[in-house]
Amino acid sequence: MNNTHHPDLKSWVEVPAGSDFTIQNLPYGIFKTDYVGPRVGVAIGDQILDLSQVATLRSFDDLDIDIKVFDKATLNDFIALGKPVWSKVRERVSELLREGSALAYESEKVLVPMEKATMLLPVEVKNYTDFYSSEEHATNVGVMFRGKDNALMPNWKHLPVGYHGRASSIVVSGTDIHRPKGQTMPPNAETPVFGPSKRMDFELEMAFIVGDNTALGDTVSVAEAEDYIFGMVVFNDWSARDIQKWEYVPLGPFLGKNFGSSVSPWIVTMEALEPFRVAGPEQEPKVLSYLQSEGDKAFDINLQVALEPEGKEETVISTSNFKYLYWNMAQQLAHHTINGCNIEIGDMYASGTISGKSPDSYGSMLELSWSGKQEIQLNDGSSRTFLEDNDTVIMRGWCEKDGVRVGFGEVRSKLLPAKQ
Amino acid sequence: MNNTHHPDLKSWVEVPAGSDFTIQNLPYGIFKTDYVGPRVGVAIGDQILDLSQVATLRSFDDLDIDIKVFDKATLNDFIALGKPVWSKVRERVSELLREGSALAYESEKVLVPMEKATMLLPVEVKNYTDFYSSEEHATNVGVMFRGKDNALMPNWKHLPVGYHGRASSIVVSGTDIHRPKGQTMPPNAETPVFGPSKRMDFELEMAFIVGDNTALGDTVSVAEAEDYIFGMVVFNDWSARDIQKWEYVPLGPFLGKNFGSSVSPWIVTMEALEPFRVAGPEQEPKVLSYLQSEGDKAFDINLQVALEPEGKEETVISTSNFKYLYWNMAQQLAHHTINGCNIEIGDMYASGTISGKSPDSYGSMLELSWSGKQEIQLNDGSSRTFLEDNDTVIMRGWCEKDGVRVGFGEVRSKLLPAKQ
């Protein structure tokens, strides 16, 4: 059976009900334990399939690939093998994990319990771009900053607005982030002040990882763009709103963002997401021809943000969906390269905050608290307008269809107090 | 003699009068020839000293360094050895190149004529940030875009405004750049159009290269910052003004910039620049304490832009100086890290366009032609407001004091027509 998506597939590895990591998923990550790694693994249930160990059993011998790519601290070398190889390896891993596979007899050798592993950043991020592709988010922010009549900038529906972000400070889930210090201009003040940010926020985003290089001067069309995408992660674009507000004119966000961005550790491949394609929003006015998109290029990915105060239970404070985005990934990549900008394996392209139409789907506290004017109620009786020290932010993403769940796991990070 | 700057030092290698590459300079670059490389070299006169070959002569044996760093395609590994090693190697190379050194007997083995070598990008650029640190440039642009009364944004004198740029498209001198295509909004039009940029420009900048890593959450003070800087290059930040103007609100420059930035191939070290320190402009109003700077942290580096139409001689169209910048490099780096943003070896931080007070010192055609309203006259009788296809832009930088010249060579690149 070549269909790695088939709902009837079952694994010899136990997959608990509701697990994100079904045999239809097979996401890639980098893990290490006290004894091995860092190396490449595939998530299955609560276990990690160690691809280095699978390779030593000669299970990939006939695929004609350099198995050293599985014994690396990032996925970049595996990704560089190219899309046909991603497909062959996915199919092989699917076969090896199916009920009846002889690999079950080697389970002690090839499986590592997730609870015994530490997940690392899955790719070396070469370049990072953040788009601004949710109409609802851009409108909400616009209304707050410029009023209802000028909410969306004139360019917004003509091109996927984006800006370059900081690659060095992208970290994996579980990495705590210190509240940043910086310069802000308090309301009605005449001179700026220095201190820890008082308006710390998250942004619910997803990011795609590029799987091929282009040469400077080359372009990637909307039709070709998906061939350049390896997979996706959930992305928390931490934001210090007060720092951002003071610094961002005229050249855009900088220190209000670049102190840290957090990603989920498992890269869900575009092949795993294939069954979850849906149509995106209609685009009106019509976009220029280099941005015109045919077919279903949005994906139905449920998204959730939970906030967990120190020592308390979490509260889900936002429920959104990746399919709400106005601009799709193919349009984003086509736009990014239309001027000849070259792309590289390991590049990360984030969506921008993903907000829906209803207030409970807003993807940032700036929107949920409407710039601090409305308290966000938590299950422990406390409330928030922006994040407090030691709050943990958890973002989750998953697809479900025909009884099959394909999930991203979570990106979970605690906001530590500012460093002294 | 430990003073590698001494004006009396003479090399056994012939250094033509007016050469940028004197024995007091000793900049590092990556070269290759038809037979060797890529590897690390030091420029001296019209020659390249091949450090791999010098190492095989055991000239570095007592320095306790891994000589494999000289046999690499980027300088990152050499830079990673740390500031004390940069210093030791500089001193040793200075000794080896002085009159009387026995290395003269090995000249055929260790020297490569520049005319037989191709220079490559000297570092793998990990992250790239562009500042906006010239008061004259920011004011000129502000006057053109917003009028005299609101020329400088309220934040400009309180912090070194900057934004993240694209690392992947930074290329070395000699790499031609295609005129980018993109979306623009013509004056008085109601919908945007697509096509090659009609307002192609350069920006005269310099960039510094970071020589050490920090951990996420750490800061670098103004006092420490220079210890984190390896050296500098001349930097052409190509800009498509019409693309930039339409896209840049509210998140900053993107496709108007990221199709290419060009750098000079030789990294002049901070140690070589030491004799050329000068005071920077007085900063009024006083900056916040984390940005306060003591001592001479500006550098007297003469800068020049020449434009060479296809097949014609060049015309110098701008003469500026790095010392004009309002914000110094130490302040830029301290600001960049004050929120805990981590820096990496190979990071490149550009200054922003370096304009002086007089119109002949403006560092971009946008300013030189005052947004296209004044023709820039060239020696061949033609004139420009923005760049034409096949124009070559040449930028040069050099210091001179006490009869000693320490120069950067040039960054020279041709603007090719847009790709079909």
C-alpha cells in the first residue's frame, strides 16, 4: 500500500487515542538522550523512531541515500536530499511502522520514549521572514493604532506584507525566554525610559521550512512554490508591544521581536498535510498575475493557545485555524522571490499572527485584551491583559479528518522575569 | 617591534604608491585560483599572502592554533579562535612580511598575484542587520517623504534605528545584480503594476562583522562592544525605491532591498583601524545610560562612490566619511543586544547610508538627485537620476594618517537588465 495517509493504517507501536503522532503523520525532529544523539527521529505515539538505528539495520539500503544524514544535529542535510527522497523515506518509515513489520522485533533498539529524550531545534535556520497574512489580525491592529477607516494599509490586499526577522534567536519549545528590557516611550511622557517590557505578548503563528535552494536572481512561481516547502511548525512570535511601538517607525519591528521566537520541535511534512487541503478566502480585489493561485492551497489546521500561570492549570485563551489566512504559503514564497531574492534550505517563513473573525480566535493578547482594555479571564480566577512573569504559553496545532489526526504537538515556553 | 601600525614598517613585497594594502593594513579575505582554494589570504600590495601555504612552512607552529582554519571557504572558523588569536596572527603576519624576513625566499610559494585570484564572500553571513545611523541621510529622506517639520522620527535621536535584512543575498564585489522586478504603485494610479524597478539606487554603507557569540538573554555593553567586532567592509545596499515605497508600510523595507547587497572582499580588522579613531558627533539630547559612549568610537574612513556607464570612464558622484555617523558601532551593538538578542560569529551589521552635510557627500541617488528632480552629471556627458542598466557602481573606503594608508579596496558591481 503506497498510501501513507490511509485511515486504516495501524502501527505496531502503541498510539494513544488523541495522539498527534499517528502513523499517518510521521513528522521529523532532532532528539538526544543521555546516551545518544543529537540525531534524526520520527514521532510515533509517545515514542521516537531513531532513524540512525533504523539505518544500521539496513532498512534504507535500497533507497540509495547517504544514511549519515540521520546522524546529524539538524535536518538540513536530510532535507537537502530533495523532495523525491523525502517521499521515499516517508513511505519506507510508514511501512516499517505498520502492523506486521519485522521492525517490531527490534523495538528496543529503534524506539526511544519521548519522556527520555530532549528535543532540539530541528533545523539550522538560515534566514527568517515573518509575514502579516491574516486580514483579521492586520485589521484589528490597524483599528487599534490608526482607527477603523485606515485599518488596512493600501498595499495589504495587493501583496503579502512581510519583513525580515532574526534567525539567531529562534529556539525550540521548552526554552524559557527572559522578559526583554528596552527603551519605551510611556504615554504622555516627553523622553523615553529604560526597563523591562510591560506589554509582553505572544503571537500565534505557523511557519514553513524551505527544502531547496535557488540562485540569486531566480524566481519561484506560485505553481512551483509548494515543491520548495519541506514542512511546517507551530511558531510563537514573542512580542514586546511597548518596545515595538516606540522603535518601529519607519523601518519596522526590531528589538520588540528579536529577543526570541519559539517553535514546536516536530516538522510535519507537506506530504502528511496533503489530505487537509482546503480553499482559502476569496481574494478581492484580484491580485496581480504573479500572485494568482489555483486550487486548494490553504490547510485546515486547528490552532489553540493556552496560558498556564506558575503552578496552576492552563486556560485555553484562543482557538484559531491556519485556513483563515488571506495569503497562502505559495503566494508568500512567490512574492518573496519575485525580485530574485534567493532562498536556502532551512529558511523559515512565518505566517504572521493567525486571528479569526470572532474575538475568541484572536491570536495575540494585544487583540484578546484589545490593547489592554479588557481583562482575559483565566481558570484560576486571575486575569491578564499582557503576560506576567513565569506565565507559560502553550500553542498547539492539529488536523483531523476521516478519523485521522495529524498534529504538531506543542510549543511551550515560560516567560522568565527580566534578567538582573 | 610589536607595533604593527608603525609608519616606518616596510615589506619585502612591493607595495605600489597609493595601495590600500600596505603592511600596516593586513586585511583578511577568501580567495581561489585555477589551482588552489578557496582559502584564507591577506592582501599586501597587489599580492595575496596565502596563509595555508605560510602555515605549511611552520610559521604559525608556536602560536598554538589549528592551522586548518586557513584552509576554509569562509573566515568564520578563523574568527572563532578569538580576539587574542587575531592579534597574534596579525603580529606574526606583519613580521613575516617585513623587510628582512626569511619568508621573502619563499615568495613564489606563498604569494598569489591578485590578478590571478578570484575573491569570494569572506564570511558565511549568519544574520544581517541594517542600521539607519546617518542623521543627514535620515533627515534628507524624511524631508523628501514627510516634509521639513517631521523629517526625523521622534525616536531617531534616542536609539539607533535598525531593521533585519536578508543574509542570503549578500554577495561579494564583482557579482552582477539583475534589476529586480516587483510591484509598484505609480503616481496617481489606483492599482499597482508589475515590472522592473524604475528607480534603482545604491546606498553607500559600511558593515562590521561580529567575531564572537553570545547566549540568548545576554547583553553586550557599549564598553565591551568593540571586543565583539572583528573588522569592517564597504557595503552597497542596493535599493529599488519604487518597490520599497509601495511595500514598506507598516513593517519596513523588504523586496526593495533583499534582491542583493554587495560587500568589498577584504575585511579590514579593527586592529588595523585603531590609529584612525576620532570623536563622533556630539549627541544631544543625551542618550539613555545603556547607550552612553566614552572615548573616540568613530573612525575616520574616507568613502567614495563612482558610477561607470558601460564602456565609459567612471565619475565620482559622492565623497563621504564614516565618521559622519551619529551612532557608533559600539552603540549599535549594545542597542541590538539590550533585549537579550544573541549575536553570532559572521553576523554583519551595516551602518545605513552614510551621507554628509554637503550635497556632494550624499550616499544615495535618491538624495543626490533629490528624488529624481536633479540630474547627476557624468564625465561622459550623460546624466542620471537613478541607475540605468549596465551601470557599474564602485564604492571605495580608505584611511590616511602620518603617511600610512589603510584601505578597503572596492566593492564594484554592475546592474544587469531585469531577467526575462
